[in-house]
Amino acid sequence: MSKKMTRDQEKAMFAKNYQPSGKSQRIPMPRYMPPSVKSPTMLMTKQMRKEIPPLYSTENKKPEDITVHAHYFTPFSSYDWYITEYDGKDTMFGLVKGHDTELGYVSLSELESQGMNVERDRYWNKKSLASVMKETGYRGYKPKESKKDKIVVELVDTNYGSKIVEKKEFDTTNRSQAENKAFSEFSKKYDLSEKRKGNPKFSRYVVLSGKDNYD
């Protein structure tokens, strides 16, 4: 009669070597519990099958515009799978966080075959792939730069119609503040009249507000 195995012996018996994942390779599958012990969660529901977009349908989108529809995890280790695409049968695609954090394919049937080693996050709130990349420290993620509110002020030479002599860009949403700063800076280089607006005949140079978020 065989001796009863300790938990550490069970882990050693059912553990697999980790393999790097890639476009043509499977996501690594850590095992710590006998696969015969069933997962308490259904990994793929009918609703999820309807909602998760098909494979390759989001490959030309930015991470900010891609939704992570499902999150799977291993209760006994730090592996996580974040699913963004699904072929409707078995193959899924998304971000995996394990020894490394990378994008790759994973087999639904293989996840299901692991029993309690893999569970679905039943309380997962959908979020963008960009958010997940940031949270998991994905090295390929470059956050989208936020566009600052800017106002461009122009210095116009009225002796030559409306010739623009110089432009100044300011990180502000306050137009009057931008105009005052521009007038102060332009005054150091040009002989500006105190009258900055109104009838151009009283001033050769006129400070005019430009457009917001000027490119």
C-alpha cells in the first residue's frame, strides 16, 4: 500500500517545466494540484462566447481601445491570463503574467484540463488592455501621452497686412493669462504699444490670441 503523499510531494509530482510562450507556442501551464480536482468556476460561459471578439479582430487597435473580457488565475501561484480575443472554439489570445509578462495564445481546453489549478475571476470588471499592461508592468506598453491644454498667442505686424511675426505657446486654459505673458515676452524684443487690441492703427504690432491646442 502506497504512503500518502504530502502536499509538497504532490506539487513536485504534478509540476511542469515552464516554457517560453510566443506566437506559435502555448502559454505555460503551472500545476500544483491534481488536475482531477475540479475548478469551482466555469471558465467559459455562453455570455462570454458572445462578447469576446474573434481572433485577429483587434490586432490593429491600440491597447487603449482593446477590452480585456476575462481574467483567469492560478490560486497557488502568480500566473494570470487576461483574454482579449477568442476563436469561439478553443484558442484565445491575450496577456499572460507569469515569469514574464507577454502577449500570446492559450488553449481553453488546456486551461480546463488543469482542474483547480486555474480559475476564472468571477468578479472581473472589464477594462482596457492598456490598463492591464500598466498594472502588470508589461514592458512593451507605452502610455498614451495626454494632450495638455495649450493656447498659442500670435504677434502680428499690421504694417504688412496681418503678417505673423512670432508665436508663443503656453500651457494654460486661461486666454487672458496667455496674452499677458506673451505681451511681456514680446515687449523685450519689439517696440509694442500699450494698446494691444482694437484698432491696429494705434499700434504697429498687435498681440492676438491663437487657437487652443495648437499643432
